Amino acid sequence: MSENVNNFYNKYMNFTLKKIKFIDIYIIFNLFNIILLSIYAFVFSLFKEKIAHATIFTAIGNVTLLIALRVQITNKTLFSLKQEKIIFDFVLCSLILYIGTFSYIHLN
């Protein structure tokens, strides 16, 4: 088991691009963020209900967009797009996600 983990780790560290490693770290950070927000929102209940839902769904949406970004950057045979366009689409979709979240929070 540990040999398989070491083999996977060595291949990941040697053959994965730095951009992809950064995206993977950000995905792990957001998954950890979802866990912490869920525990805080549902156990302590100090947020209003709308804010708790908005923060958790924003984190889930952000993870979804990051996974889509990673797939589009790594799979060049399926997606024949320039990296600038892929990153622009990611930023634009993230802005739309945050605008929707802020609109949801400020609804009466």
C-alpha cells in the first residue's frame, strides 16, 4: 500500500505541471473550506440561514469551476482552446457565481 502511495506521489511530483499543482492545492483548500463552513454553519448556527447557504454553495460552485478548469487545461485533445480563453472563462464564471451569491444574500 505504501509503495503504491509513494509511486503515485513521485509520479505526481515529477510529471505534473506547476499550474496544475496550484489548481489542485486550491481545490483541496476549497474542499477543506466547505467542511469547515458546514460544521460552523450547522453546529453553531451563528450565521443567518441565507448566509450559511450562500457560503456553502459558493464554495461548492468554486470547487466545480476549479475542477472544470483543471480538466480543460490538462485534456488538450478534447478541448482545443487557448489557455487565455480557458482562464478568462473561469474568471468570468467565478464573477457570475459571486454576483449571484451576493444577490441571494441581499434578497429580503
